[in-house]
Amino acid sequence: MAIRCPHCGSSVMIRGNRWECGWCGDFGALSSLPASERAKLDDTAPVTVTVMVTEPEEDSPKKLTPEELEVMVCGWDIVDNEDAIRDLLLAAFPEAASYVEADDLGAEELLGAAYEKNPDLAVEMWRKVLDVAQGHLQEPERAEYLLCDLMGDIWYGSISLWFILKAMKQDENFARQVFGSAYVGYPQEELLKVCDDSGETELKAKLTSLLEKNPHFKGFE
């Protein structure tokens, strides 16, 4: 037999030695119920107890795995996840975090700071992004971000770009990614100038050949 709320007459829930009305919100000790209602609490009568369980809230967002971050960058799911490239770089190159307060930087600042401390590592980090997002290098706007914007602090920095050319001498695919992309502009022009400055005539010829085959190349301004 249902126990009734002395306030509104609705059925109440029994919690130990207390009652609570789910309709009007009234509550109290069992002893506060009218005698007629307490009589219904005979030990021989079945009592239904409702238990409400609340799931604990997560204290922090789920940390994505390197594999999940690669899928995100590869699919260009970075508009609503603007730190995806930075997090991917830190997951793949944890040593980069020792150079700067990495969590406070974007991917562009992280690459720039790393290039100042360890240019070879920074170039390897950039190549990692290009490998993961390679399918977007033939899309002009995304290629511009990957080649120009992402490395902006490096193109306009004071450290020699020779470290990038050195990597291109060792990996032709890296050279093709940069010189065969849908974006051609300041980065490629500066790299060719470094070839002249360092006497890398053979490398310049190879890079120039890639540009000449690139349908997006319309000449430098």
C-alpha cells in the first residue's frame, strides 16, 4: 500500500528512515508522517525503495591517442579542434615540449620555437604533419596553411633555412611535397635563394624541375 505525502497526497519514496515526495519535493523523517501512514510501514508489508544513481562527471576531456590525432589531422577535422596538429606533434615528439611551454602555444609557435633550439627536430616535426596531411597538399587553401602559415615563424625568422634543404637532399618525397604542392610562393622562393647562397646548384636544379612540372606554379612575383 502506497505511503502518501502529508502535504500533497502523492506517493512518497522511502529512503531508510526518511521519506521524500517526488511530486511536491516535501520530505522528512518517517516519524513526521501521520499515524495512518506510519501504520502502513508494518515490517510485514513490502516496501519499494527507489535508488537514484548519478554518473560522476569527468574532470577533464578525454586525451586523444596519437592514432586518433593522426586520423583527425588526416581528415582535416581541425576547425573545431584547433590544437590537433600541436597535440599530434607533442605526442610524436615529446622532446619538443622541453624547449617551450608547449601547452600555451599553437602549432605554428611550437614549430618556430623548436626551430630556434633544434632545427633538425623542427624540420622532422613539419615533415610529420605533411606526411599525415599529404592528401591536402593539392588543395590550395590547405596547402597554403601547411606550407606557409604553419611555418610562418621559420620563413621570417633569423635562422638559416639550410636545415630544410638538407632534409630535402635526403628525401625526395619531402621535396615533392613542398615544390609540387598546390601552393607556391614565398617558401619555395626563399629555399631556392638559399640554394644559391650555399652553392647547391644541383639541388636547385631538381627543385626548379619540380616547380616547372607543377601546374600551380605561375612564377614568383
